[in-house]
Amino acid sequence: MSSKFSGIIQINDLDDFIGPGQECVKPVKLEKKPTKKSGVIEISDGSGSVEKQKPQVQKAKISLDDCLACSGCVTSAETVLINQQSADELIKVIESNKKFIEDDKFCHVKKIVVSISPQSRASLAVRYNLDLATCTKKLCGFFKSYFNAEFVFDTTFSREFSLIESEREFVERFRKNELGSPDSKLPILTSSCPGWICYAEKTHGSFILPYISRVKSPQQIMGSLVKDYLCKKVFDITPDKIYHVTVMPCFDKKLESSRKDFFNDFHQSKDVDCVLSTIEIENLFQKENIDLSSMQDGILDLPFTLCKDQTSIKQELEKHESIYTHQGGGSGGYLEHVLVNSAKNLFNYDLTCDQIVYKQLRNSDFKEVNLEINGEVKLRFAIAYGFRNIQNIVQKIKKKNCTYHYIEIMACPSGCLNGGGQIRDEQTNSLSKELLQKVESIYNSVKNQIPNENKFVQQLYDSIWLGNDKENLEKNLYTTYHEIEKNTNGLAIKW
């Protein structure tokens, strides 16, 4: 897979993107060849100076597991050569399926399910000059015809669960914190950005992890929906019989899907098997001479409409607004959803997203908003995008002078719509301000929906899958994070 990652940036560089350190090279064993004499080869130039010739070592490819096990990087996937997750791997699965069918080995055929992020759809819509609804239909048609996908889902639906649980988590932790509980640390730092999470685990470890939200990202909640709910309620098969592909705005999502926390040991199955960036989908179109705008339309499927007899899909789709978004920006709207609902649940104060007024601080990626009732500030929330702002927040927490209760954090400046895997300008090979504004406009062009009012989400909360049961909620909607010990000597890493 040709690398499309952003440039290598060390932690002390004055760039706003987080990237791995420049010395991220997997150690390799040197083959010892028998020689008559041992020792270092010395070459003299005749003037008395001696140059020691060092053995040449080739760089090794780094696997996903290698990267996650290593503490040398600042963060996740920006320069890692990721071979396990690419369009080529997906095509291999498709070809294997064809061979199994030819050989009448139907039990080995994997059902392909694709989940597309709204940020990726917006980027592709701008690239092909389509509105969001049309682009979504074309993408569904492409994946169902070209990749033989059984279902195509929108991760906006799984994000509803992420938003609802984020608000519940905050209200519970805020109340415990008010009672003096030492285990309920504030501020809560959002966790849907894997670049930020990987950086936190590897750089700040046990100090920062208690502040991070334990709610799964929309990608991984969709992974639970596909590999748990879909397997049990629709197909009646084991999760290893489904190959789940997601289309995401950044490469770091590849690393998130490869975490051990999202791996089923018993069935040897990942919740998300393959993550493709928006750029990789566009590259695939170019490679195969595919014009998205000319693709036949397909239907966006919805997990809650599915049942074993498949009779209710069409009726439910006609009732439901299948293309929608959440208010609060292109990174998911965590701050606004949590603030509006917390105002009601904690202080019985009716607040709407339209009433939220941001105060810009050092830059456009660092903003704050306060909930003030009768002249008294009750809640302090903030948005911090980009490495410099994240560093500022972490330092405030370390110095115990961070007054915020909740912070929406994203590693990329301008958030997920500006993710490293989004389509770049063809002329400049960058996501220009003008292009980003077009993507934002398309992203916000559809109707806003309030997660708590989605009856289909509530249907799943009430179903056997979740059942509002603490154990089921923990399994399917929450995760944990782990401190990664630092190795002072890279060559001492056990591979």
C-alpha cells in the first residue's frame, strides 16, 4: 500500500499535527556471518584518521501490533506502513469468497459489511460534486455491486449511542466528583479520536488515563453492532464469518480497530476487520476507472430494521430520515450534546444548541463555553483540536489549574473533517481552507437529529442486545485504556 500519511513530526516540532518520532524503526536481528577475525572494521584514509564502518541494516516493515506494542512513537499511524488493512486485503477476501463458492465450501464464505463515516461521505461528495444524499446512494451502490457487500451502514447511527453514553458518563462522574469521590476525575476528555488516545497512553500514561472518557468511538460501537447484534439477531452466525469494513477520515482508525480490547479471542475476530481511509477509496476509484457519479444507486441499511425474516427493512426505511447528522461540528458534536443534556439533568435548565456561544481563546481550534445560571457559572466546557492545544490542556491538568469540566479533544486541527485520510486538493495535495469549507458545508447540509429522540436507538436500548443492562452496556458501548511503558532503549524492545 502506498503511503499517504502526513509528514513525520517529532513531539518538540512546532507543527500542530501529532506524528511519530523520527527514530521509529523496528529493530531487526543481524545475521552473523563467520569471519576469520572478529571486531570492528577500520578504514584509514592515510592521514591518520580512522573511520569505523558500521554494518548496514535494512528497515523492517512495522505491523499494527508492533506499533501498538511500541512506546517509541508519539502517536499512532501517521508514518507506519500498514499492510494488514487496505483495499487489496478486502479484494483478497472477495476473491477467496468466489473460490469457496466455486468449490461448494459455503461455510467458509464471509459476509461483507461496510460502515461509512459521515466525514468521508462529505469529502467524497465534494470531490464528485454531489449532494450528500446522492453521494451516499452512489457509495451504497458501489460497495454492494463492486464488493458484494451484504449491508452498508452509516456510523452516524452508532454515534448516537456514543453521544448518549458520553452524557450519561459525564453526569454520573460530575455528581460523584461533587461528593468528593477521588475516582471521579474532571475534566472528562473525549476518547473518539484514536490519535489522541494513542498519544495519551504512550506519553502520559497512568496520569492522564483516569480523565479520559471510557465510551467507545462510533466506529467501535458499530463494530459491536455488526459483530454482536447483527451476528445474533440477523445472520445467526459467529462473528468470524463477517468481514467488517469501515471508511474513515483518518489513518489512526486502523490502529484503533487493531486494539486487543476490540478482539474476540474465542472466535479470533476483530470488531472491525479493515479500515479504509477516504483517500484510499478515491485511489481505488482512480485505479479501477470508476466514476462515482455514474454508479447505480443503492440503499443505506439501518441495523435496527434488520431481522431474520428481513420483512421490515423497506417499511422502516421509508419512515426514517436515513441521512442526518448531529449538531455541534464535524467531529461528532460531543460538547454540545453533553452540555445541553447535562444542563437539564444536573440543573433542570433548558438549553438549546442555538443558545451556545463559544469564546475563542488562543486560536480557532481552542474555544470554551460556560453554562451560566442566574449569574453563576455551573459548567465549563472546551474544544481543543490539534497538538499544541492538547499539550496546553494536559499541562493545565498536571498543574491542577484546569477549570473545565468537559473537553472535546481531536488530534487534527479543525477536527475530523480535516482528518489525515480526507481527500486533498488535486493541485496542492493539501486540504485547503476553501476545500475544508466546502466539506463542512456539505456535512452540515442535512437535517440535525437529537440522539435521545431516535426511537430506533431506544429500541436497541430496550432490546435483549442491550436491555439497559449494565453488563451488556459495558461490553458493547464502553472500553478501557492502558498505560504503555516507555523503553529507554529502542533495541531492548521484545518483538
